[in-house]
Amino acid sequence: MSRFNVKKVAVLGAGVMGAQIAAHLANVKVPVILFDLPAKEGPKNGIVTRAVDGLKKLKPSPLGVAEDAALIGQANYEEHLEQLRDCDLIIEAIAERMDWKLDLYKKIAPFIAPHAIVASNTSGLSITKLSEVLPEEIKPRFCGIHFFNPPRYMLLVELINTPTTQPQILDDLETFVTSSLGKGVVRAKDTPNFIANRIGVAGMLSTMKEVENFGLSYDVVDDLTGKKLGRASSGTFRTADVVGLDTMAHVIKTLQDTLSGDAAAGVGKFDPFYASFATPEVLKTLLEMGHLGQKSKAGFFKKAGRDILRFDLASKEYVAAGQKADEVYARMLKKPAAERLQLLRNSEGAQGQFLWAILRNAFHYAAVHLADVADNARDVDFCMRWGFGMKQGPFELWQEAGWLTVANMVKEDIESGKALCNAPLPDWVFSGPVADAGGVHTPQGSWNPTTGQFVPVRQLPVYMRQHFPESVLGAQAPDCATAGTTEYEDDAVRLWTLDGEVLIVTSKTKMHTLHPDVVEGLVRAVDLAEERFQAVVIWSGDEVFSAGADLQALLPAYMTGGSKAIEPVEAQMQQAFLRVRYAQVPVVAAIRGIALGGGCELSVCCARRVAAMESYVGLVEVGVGLVPGAGGLTYIARRAAENAALSTGKDLLPFLTEGFTAAAMAKVGTSALESRKLGYLLDSDVIVPHKDELLFVAINEARAMARSGYRPPHKRKFAVAGRSGIATIKGSLVNMRDGGFISQHDFHIAGLIAGVVCGGDVDAGSLVSEEYLMTLERQAFCSLLDNPKTQERVMGMMSTGKPVRN
């Protein structure tokens, strides 16, 4: 790993992007100072202060926990430039004006440390032109860094070098951005809008043009171009609203200003698709009306009460939205790639022809411009996946559907005048290594049309921390489902190892739900590890950790035997989780995505948790009218007693309140940081910014614990709040019920939760065991199964996926 150590970062510009980049740096605990102009009135840091305060109100939140806004240092260019000398990385993120950026560089240049990297967060301005104003000693340490909005959630970061950028600088920055910030890095060429926005915005313009050609409405198009097409659920026009129509217009203008449709004109780089870059009439109209999308609460769509309206260009009014695509096209889009594209191309309906047109245009544009914008085809596909939420990039889909077959379909459309322009596909598409290999992605690497070779993935030391990094179709990368040495496998679980020291448990159920066979597999893993391994890691692969108990699997037993048939199954899960807790080897939960209900209960029983930053952890059983029944409430009671024991106070209730509230309200941590605040992760647990480093860190944590002489915790009794605690909690619940904040059934469930976490009908301070509390949990859980209100909630969730409030 590089020795470049980022101890402090300065972000210049407290606008939307600058403030959110600073927020993400605070999330990963990198000290950061946010700069902006001095305020004309009031405190000089007023602009930055307002921006930092605004971070706490944004949804989705750029901060893992709102109070971490206090970690962002505040500064202005008039008083605090000296603070730049302490910064190892300076990210400029002011408005997209070349003249403003150049003026700022002149101002800060004398204060930049001799070792510091300087990077411009621009969505498309020339990095080389930006560098020209910098002193010669800074130019080798300058590059472009393009975060996608919102920076916390979007995986993609493009790095762009200039002719004078030192290669080591890019390697150091890529290492930091990958491991410390958790991003997927692609190196882009210094061309207008780089890779993602060049390809992606051209695709959005193509979509808008084809919408006009086929006369479709924005809501139908979003339905067609969202999840059905393997893209972001927001589709095309909702995505534009989220990004900001002014931002989109700026990116389009960059294409218009820096490219040309006339090869002989000598003004701007020639692009045969230039005619399709005209700003769409509807976008012009919306901008003139001040409708900038989500930020102004109106764009292609706007919300009116509970209704969603769409913009109608003809009337310049908003009309009812909600139209869906014809179901026949949804069925087509579920077909294998080759059949899917043939069906769309041959369809007679406007929606099918529209879908084929936008896919054809994407293939055409990406192939023609690959050599201009990227080092290889893999980088294009990663950019479209990570920056635009696509399940596959254009080259991956093309290759999956049959390379030459699709190429000839596109060629025919170009020759017949159906494409956006008459530029032919490059020769390498039809002959040579790509045609011979059946596509641009191979086990040797991805196609670079400039060198005429397949380029392997860059081998920086940081990528050794990723056992199973994201890959592209055709690369034949190692598959975690078959990698390593299998020690045991059945339909429910796979027990395997990469190093012969740490046993990995991966369940095979959908959403990694805790089917009874998975629970048996966990016990088998602990038994096997105690016999032959040093530690256990529970890891779900490139998916969520666990959505909880498998209610569907329990339904047959319940239908035949009622709650009495469920009690032994619940007891089995409780005993299995206790087996995990008191295993003679450390068991580490590697959490990613969701760990809900039983998934949360399993994780809190482990010796340690290693969680990806975007992990959502919580006890959510109340949503289906149940209580946590596999040790979650026991954990809350035990942790309260342990925390109280470290305090001088004698009252347990203050230590129970947060845990009780989280369970009774089904609170879910909206980040690993918030999950820690709720108590589902501890200070000793590890939060990992990059999802693909999760297994590496978990294995190393498990191995280190084992080599440090790990011993399981002693079984011991602990104090509970007893009947007086139950009475106090129920008193507050009565007020909530009578005030209409909770239903009678909510009141009943919350009362059962209080009964368990307070230890039942015992005196305050009574000592109880985990087994005793788990018996109370099990009884409460099973009693609710027989309640008609709970049955309504369970069946509602299973049939609609949404909670029923009754």
C-alpha cells in the first residue's frame, strides 16, 4: 500500500457538491476544512456555516449521523488560507466557471504544502486548461477528481490526469479514494465531460429525442427505462430531476461548447452525433420557468400533496402522472439478452421501438467514442453502472446478446438512416481480436482500441484488499460461490475457506433469510471451526447480510400446528445464536446492506461486527406485528445492564430507553454510523467504507482475535428493571395510545417488548440469565402469532411487501 497519508483535507467551495464531499469525508473520519468566500454580512464564515447546517436537513442524508456535521471545519478565503498548509489533499469544488477556478488557484497557490495533491471536482471542464495557471512545482500534483451526486451514495469517482500529472500522484489518490472513501475509481481521459457524463448525458439526450419521435409521456418512459431495463429505479426524467435540470443543462452546454458537428470547421473536437446535443425544448422551457427539478420542487415531475404530476410541454402545465408501460414490453425485457433485443427491434408498438432505439443509440455512441474518452471498454461499463445506476454497461449488454449479431443490427439501422447519425461503427467491431473473442471483455482484459489490445485491471496494492471485486461480463473473474475450498455445502449454506484458518459461512437463501436449515448450518460451522479452524466469518457475498427470519418457510408449520409448532423452531434459532455467542472461536459478522430482524439478532450475537458504511441494521419485527424473538430483546436488556454497571447511577431505565424505543418503533440505522448510535454496532466494531473490502477486513479481524488468544464471554446473570420498569414504560405508552400516535395493537406489542427487556414480573434489580429472557421473548412472539391483528400484518407484508397499520 502507498505511504501517502491523508491527515487532513480542504474542500474549496461550500455549494451542493463541496459541502456533501466534506460531509462524506466526515463520515469516514477524515479531518476536513470547508472553505468558501467571506460572507458580506455577519460572521465571515457565514456561507460555510449555512452550508454545514443545511447538510443536516438534506434527504437522503449526506451525513451518517447528523451530529458529525460538527466535525467539518469552517473557513473562508480571506482569513484562513494559512490552514491549507496543513492539508495533504485539496479538493476544489466551486461553480463550473473556468475563470473563477483559475482565479482561485492563483489565490491558493502560495499556501499549498510541497507534498499536497490538488484536485478539481469538475464535471467536464478541461483539467489540462485548469492546470495551466498553476506554478510549475504544483502541476505534477494536480489532477481532476469527479464525484457523482450525491457523493455519499454514488460509487463512481473519475480521476483525470494532465500531461504533467505524476503517475504516482494518481496512484496515491486512487488508493485513498478507494479504501478510505469507499469509491469505485475509473481513470478518464481529459475530454469534454470525461466518460460517464459524456456517454450518460448523450444517452439522456438520445432518450429525450426518441421520446419526441415516438410520442411517449415522461411517466411511461421512466417506467420503461427504470428497473425493467436494468437501470436506476428513477428512470430517465426522474433522474434528471434529482441531478438538477440546471446541472444537466450545464453538462449539455459543455458538450455544445467544446465539440463540433463540422470536421472542417476547426472549432471544437468533431463529434458526428453533435446534432443530437441540442438542448431539448422541454428542458429550455422548464429552466425558463425556474423549474430545476427536485431542488426547486418541480421539474419534469412535481408533487402535489400525495399526487405526482408530470409536465406537459404543450400546455406548460402539470397534469396527472402515473401511467405505466404496456405489460408486453415488461415481459420482453425479462427475456435473455439476445431474444430481448430481437423482440424489441421487431416490435410494432411505439414503446418497443423506442426501447430498441435508445439501446441501439447507446451501442453506437459508445463504440464510436470509446477511443476518445476511455482507456478501455471496462471503464465505460463501470462508469455507466456506478454513475448512472445501470445493471450492465452498454458493452456488457451488447456482448451478452451476441456481439456480431447486434453489431450487424446496428449497422443496418445506420445505413437505413434510423440511427442518430451516419457515422459507421469502427472497424474493430467487425474484425480482429474483438470479433474473434465475441466481445470487448475477456479473461485477459478489456479492449483498448488505441493500442489494439485487451487491457487487464490495474494492479494497485489497494486492490489486494478486495477478494471479489466487481467485474464485467466476460472477464471470468473469481466467483465467491465457488471460490476457495468448500468444507461443507447443502441447499441452504456453504462453509468454505480462503486460507485454511478462517471458516466462511455463506447462506444461499433469497435475501439470506434465516431458514431453519441456515440456522442448522450456522451451528455446523461453529462445530467445525472449533475442531479445525481459528475463527468464523459470516458473509453474504455481494448481497445483503440478512433480511431476517424466513416467514414463508414457517408458514406450513404454523398452518398445521399453530404457534405451538413455531415455538420449537424459535427455540432452535435462539439456541443457535447462543452457540454463536459462546463459541470457543471468534465469530465475526461481515455486514453489508440490510441486517434486519433475525439478521440483526444474529449479528449482535457475534464476537465482532465488521460493517460496510451503507449498512442498515435494526429490529423490525413490529412491522409484521411481532416482537424480536431470537435474542434481540435479550441483547437490549443485557447491554443496558452492562452499561449501567459502568455508571454511578442505580436506575436501569435510562440505559434501557433507547434500546426499547428502537425495537418498539422498528428503528433502522440508516448507515453503519447510525446503527452504532442505536447500539446494534459497538465502538469496538469496524466500519469499512468500501463494500468490496468487507471480507478482507472481516477475515483479518477474525484472525487477529484468534491469534490474540480469544476467549468467549463468561455466561453470567445481569440485573433487570423488573415490574416497576414495565409500569413506567407502559405509562408513557398509554399517553401515546390515547393521543392517537399508536394503535391499540401497537400498544399491546410495545407492552410485550417492555415486559421482556425489563425481565417480566420480578423485582427491580433481580438477576436473570439470557435463557430466561429468551423464554419470555419466545412466549411473547408465539402469543402474537395467534393474534388476528398480527396475522393481518404478516399476510399483508408477505403479499404486498408493505407494512399494514392496524
